[in-house]
Amino acid sequence: MPNNSKDYKKEWFDKAEVDYFSPFVNLWLACNSWYNFHYGEKTDRDNINKLKTEFTGSNKVYQKFKNVYAMGNSKDEKTFLSLIELLHFSLVKAQIKNEKFLHGKYLAFEHLLVDFSKKGEATGYFDAVLKNALTKTGKLKSGVDGLILNNTLVLTNDHQIIFAGLIEILYQVRCTLVHGDLAPSKENHEVVKYCYLVLYELLKDFCESS
């Protein structure tokens, strides 16, 4: 048996940590390739707007989202809802801002940018986090159309609003990262990590099969 004079656990543990910055950009390129081919608009923004607002069967990203953004009964649903929850909390902690947004709003589910053309108006944003939505027993209050992600976090059950806002979050994180505006901090890395994992879940089925 070897008799090591030093324990290298920390050094090897540090090397084992995954850097999600580069994988997220590569994964986004897969999404970018698909929506450019699928929509064929002149600009990236035009393609993103199409992706956010097409709710038909041909939008494979939306269809996957709709299938897994549900009550969390299947393994895929539970995994996806957990990732959405973690993305939410990482965004709150990181507070990634875009100065072009109204009052410098940071990316969050509390103010999803549903309509990019109204980024300078209050009506362009939607608060998807439902406050005081639960009873004392942890059930949804009567008349509340929400989805419980954990014991306290409740998001709107409107698939189309959540999807449009989520795609904008992913795209804005991609833009700030690629343009060198995202500091490589621990908090920002957590956001990129969960952006990667969320996007991977949305793309993996139809990207792997083609």
C-alpha cells in the first residue's frame, strides 16, 4: 500500500469541478442552429422572437417544455421543475442586469421579459412568482392557477408566459457571456450552470435523434 506524505483531495476535487461557461455556449449553438434553420429570419433577435411566440407542434423546444412543465409526476418533470427552481434562486442571488431593460431590471422570474419590443415599458414584463398562493397546509389557494416547485415557491401555470420569459433569460445570459459582460463569479457560474442544464433538457430528445 502506498504511504502518501500529503492528502491531495482538495487539488483533485478542484480539478473535478465542471466549468459550465464553455459547455453552455456550445449548447446554445445547437439551439441557434436549429432555430436559424427552422425560422430562417434575418437576425438572431427575429428568430428568438419567433421561438418565444410559436406555440405549435413544429416548435420542438416549446413542445418539450410544455410536456415537462407540469405537476412533476414523471422523472423528467421532477428533474425539470427542480432545475427551474434552482435557476430561479441563482438568478435572484446573481442579479444579472441589462441596462437596456426597464430601470435596469435584473434577469428573474419576478419580471420575465415576455415581449422584447416592450423592454422599456412596464407592460413588457410579467411577475411569474405567485406570492401568498399557498394555504397553511401547503396547498394552492382556491382560484390560484399555479405550480408548486417546492414548499414555498409557486410559479404561474401559464406555459406560454413561462416559456417566453425563460427563453429570453437563456438568450440574455448567452449574450452577456459571449459579449464579455458576465463576470466569471461564483454566483454567475451558478446561473450559467442551471441555464445549461435547463436548455439541455429542452434540446436533448430531438437533437440526439437527428
